[in-house]
Amino acid sequence: MSRLINPRALVQLLRAGDLRARWRATQDGQAALRLQVVAAALGTGVLDALARAPAGTAELARRTGATDTDLLEAFLRVTAAVGLVAGDGDRWRLDRAGRAVVGDDLVRASYEGFGGFHTDLYRGLRPVLAGEWRRRDLAEQGEVIARMAAGFDAFVHDLLVRTVTRRPPRRVLDVGCGAGLQLAGVLEAAPGATGVGVDVDAGAAALARRTLRERGLAGRASVEEVDVRTALGGEPGGALAEPFDLALLANVVYYLPPPERVPLLRAVAGLLTPGGTLLVVTTAAVPQLFSRHLDLLLRAQEGDLQLPDAGSLVRQLTEAGLHPEQPRTLVPGAPLIAVAATR
Ligand SMILES: C[S@@+](CC[C@H](N)C(=O)[O-])C[C@H]1O[C@@H](n2cnc3c(N)ncnc32)[C@H](O)[C@@H]1O
């Protein structure tokens, strides 16, 4: 095959339209294809089946329940073209990118989430705009949401360590604890503390219990599977009966409709010891792609959800009877902010 560029074809291409837009459309298309191929390789079970052991197409069909082996082999050739697997019909094995997806849960969760409900938002936007239905992602995708949020943990971790070093807590509450990474991080940084995680999602609560177990912290913390609004609706009992020195609301506040935020913040403030701290971490509403996307995703849900901006969060914390500090940006150039507020 000749590698020479045909100059006439190139001139035609340049003259025919906006070259930059054409180039970008192709690149975006390729990226979208790759995202969906990886998501499908996870969804069909192909990557997990190959993680167990290399296999030929027929054996892979048996492992994944596929009945059309020709189609499966065509799909495997696609996965090979994006570097997930290598080999041929006699023996497929995971390639480097495939090993990274099955070996790192944050990579897996990102492909599941972005290849799934995050982009399904746009494919299914028309009926949402027409008022025909609303999404229920928190109820249906709770576990993936909690696993994807782990991507923020590294940025929140430093702040938490600084907070507990300044004023070591005895009891810590993590509202919407997700996979429990922050709760575990706080307990490791404050060896004298005990903790309670609360999460409404059964899958997330199970992940949090596993995190605490795997990090040897199960004896110092419990995880309650409950909607925090229910748990704090009356007189808090059980694990929430004793006051807390530090409460964390990380990437949770936007799952409450705005009118419910001050009552929740007030209820959490009521659980704090005098001088205790509530730390709120959230993606803020700013003109940046991920922020605008998450805000739309929230607005497309059942309930009146939306991202907060930094100013309204500070006002809500004040209204809840707390003394908030200035919001801090956790990642330069990204919309993740933290606001510490004391009782
Ligand atoms: C984006 S995840 C964040 C998880 C964790 N805090 C983190 O930052 O990694 C939001 C979590 O809040 C939980 N959540 C949302 N609304 C809740 C509510 N009303 N009560 C308890 N948990 C809630 C979700 O189930 C989910 O696990």
C-alpha cells in the first residue's frame, strides 16, 4: 500500500469545508467509539472472561453466554483494534489496555459510567426535554456513582488529613459515604477516632463496609444503609445518637433538591459537638464542561436537583447556623470545591 498523500485529495479536503471541524468530528467520533467499545467489552463480560484465562472464540462464547460466535469474533476484532485484547479466533488474551480496565476499579467504573448513564443522558435527552420522563440514576446506578466518585478521593484526602491533624476528632460522620474511602482515610489519619458512614444505596453501603474491612477499620466504624433525611428526620438514634466532632458531606449535597439543603445541613450541624466541623465537598456550578454536564444530568433526574455554586453553599451553611470559611478549590482548573464550617 502506498503511504504517499494524494495532494489533489488533500486540496479537495481543505477547500470543501472547515478542516479543523472535520478533524475534530473524526477525533470525537473515534473517542466515542472507543468509550462504547470498552463499555460493551465490560457489559458483555468479555474482559472479565479473558481475565480468568485466555480463550478461543468458541470457549469465550461459552463463558459469556454468546450464541452468535461469528458476531462475537467480529466484536473481538474491534476490541483488538482498540488495544483491549490481542490474538485471534484460536486464542484471545487481554492486552495492556484490557488489563488496566479489569485491574483498576476506577478505570472500570469510569468506562461503565461514562459509557453508560453519563452519555445515555444525551441519547435520551429528547423525551426528557419533552417532559415525558425523568432519569433515576441515583436509584439505578448508585454503586457505579459511588465507585466513580473514588476519583475525587486523592484530592479530598489531603484536606481531610490536614483537618483532623489540626483538631483530632473522636467521632466522625460521613454522610453519603459511597465506597467509604474518605471515612477510611480519616480513621487512618486519626487513630483515636471512631466513625459512622451513612449511605442510601445498598451497593455503596456494601462497598464501604468492604473498604473498612480491607483496611482493618471494621472495628472502629459502622455503615448505616439509610436515607440521611430519614435518619435525621426525627430524634437521631442508634449510631447517630452520640455527637460528632467532624462530619463530611462529600459529593452528596447536589443529590438533594435545593429547598432540602438547609434543613439537612441544620440537622447535620445539630449532630456536631460545639466547635465541631462540617466539611462539604462538591462540584460547583461553573462554566466548565464537566460542571455543566453534571448539572444537566442532575436537572434531568426525578426531583429538582442541580449543582450548587460556591456562594449559595456558603449562604446555606450560614442559614443552617454554622460558621463557614471561604470555599477552597481542591483541584486547580477543576470545579471541585470544599467549604469547612464550624458549629
Ligand atoms: C457521588 S457519591 C459520593 C461518595 C463519597 N462521599 C465520595 O465522595 O467518594 C454520592 C453518594 O451519596 C449517596 N447519597 C445520595 N443521597 C443520599 C441520601 N439522601 N442519603 C444517604 N446517602 C445519599 C449516594 O448513594 C452515593 O453513594
